[in-house]
Amino acid sequence: MTSPATGPVAQQIAARLTAALAPSKLDVINDSAKHRGHMGDDGSGESHFTVVIESAAFTGKSRLERQRLVNRALGDLMTERVHAMAIRATAPEEA
């Protein structure tokens, strides 16, 4: 089950993760309002996120390997649009 992402950056995050990792669960949470006025706040309202993702692609992978898979799937969004992202990545059997 995937929750709808709002805003263009959140939608791109959801689309890229869905295409690359075929998640069984995906939540893209915009945390930007909590960081308004702090370093990395670009004023767009879409600079800080939490991603909660469950995917079979994470089975047998370490926490670091899972984060690398997410970052690879997001590509240039991580360097050009997103200042900070918390990632909670699990395999289905861990639920």
C-alpha cells in the first residue's frame, strides 16, 4: 500500500522509489515545516523528508545497503532538491 505524496518533490520521490524498489508499503512524509528557517530550508516547502518503505529488495540487506538503494533510486533529487531525508527501510518479513 502506498500513501499519496503531495507536492512535486514528494511525488518524484514516490515515483522513483516505486519504479526502482516496487515497495509493498511507502510513505513519503514532508518534514519541511519543522525545519523552516534552518540550514537547508530553501523556502520551497519541500526540503526535508522522512521515507518509510517496505520492499522485498531489502531482504538480506544491511541498514547501510538499504539506504544506499534508496539514495541510488532517488539519484539527483538527493543532491539538487532534498536537503535531508530520514529513511526507515524494512523487508516484508520484518513487519
